[in-house]
Amino acid sequence: MTQGENAVAEPYEDAAQEHPADAAGEPAAPSDESPADGPAPASGPAQAAAGDEAAVVDLADLELEGEIAADYVEGLLDVADLDGDIDMDVEGDRALVSVVGATLDELVGPRGEVLEALQELTRLAVHRQTGARTRIMLDVGGYRQRRRAELTETGRVAAEEVRRTGVAKKLGAMNPFERKVVHDAVAAAGLQSESEGEEPDRRVVVLPAG
């Protein structure tokens, strides 16, 4: 498997496990990882005009997703009698909703498991109002940002070890978001990686060059 193929294959391998609502008949939300490239776009002025229009429409859609998600999360906090401020942002091609300003470890849980479940519920709430699939990301107390930094370092160190020893290295079990971060870090280090196993024990394997 090439590096490019891995970046595309991973989302689709993980999609069913990442979005259990699909098994109940709800359309699964897109994976946290980038989808495969679509058909080549048209060229010339028409392409530029269409691109500008799509960018505006997409931004408006993402902002709407963020507003719906923020309202839903605020309702959850009220029900649970928890304090926290809601921040909304757009990062790349997804909306980001963050709960900040309070100690909310109970909303993160071990290995972020509670946070992942809350994100799925939030995505489902957005889907039910918009009718569209969403890749919205939910964060609590900066957990994902801290975890991303940790996993980037994990991928970098693993790649260095594999380059030095020439032996593949299997990492610990991770969720799809975590595996994507590690795959990106390994690719940035110039090596390839792949995922193996079944959820919740699916993990990244860093491969030696050649």
C-alpha cells in the first residue's frame, strides 16, 4: 500500500465502526479523515467562479452546522448541570465546536471515549436538522489539541525507530481521529503506515522503507 493509498483507505475502513448510527438506518457521517479525491474539476474561468461560489456556500453551511451543534451541546450541559462556554469556529472543511472555561474531565472520559460518543450524538443532531452528512468536530477543554500534539510526537518517534531498526512497529489501539494524526506524522517523516485489527483494538503499524 502506498502512502497516498493509505490516506484514502483509512477513512473508509473505519467509517462503519466510527459511526454506529449507520447500523440503525441513519446515514453515517463522513469519517474524520479526508475522503477520496473526486473527478477532476473543470478548468479556466468557469472553474474559478464555481470554486468561489462553492467556498461561500460551504462556509455558510459549516457555520450553520456549528450553530446547531453549539445549541445541542449547550442543552446537554444544561441537562447535566455543568458549566462551560461554547466556542464555534471553522477549520478547513469542517466546523469545530469547543467547550471551554471549566474542568469537564467527565465529558472526555478515559482515552476520550466519552468525548467521541458526545461527538457522534452531536453529528446526529446536526444531520437531523440539515439532512446532510457532517464532519463537525467537538472538543472539550482543549483535549483534542493536546492529544494531537502527543500523537504527532508518537508518530514521529515511531518513524525514527523504524527507520533506524528497519523493523515494523505496531502502536497501541487508537480511535480513527488518533490514527489519522499518527498516519499524518509518519507520512511527514517520510515513511508509510497502515491500520490493522478491528475496533476498538484497531491500531497503526509503521512500516520500514522499501
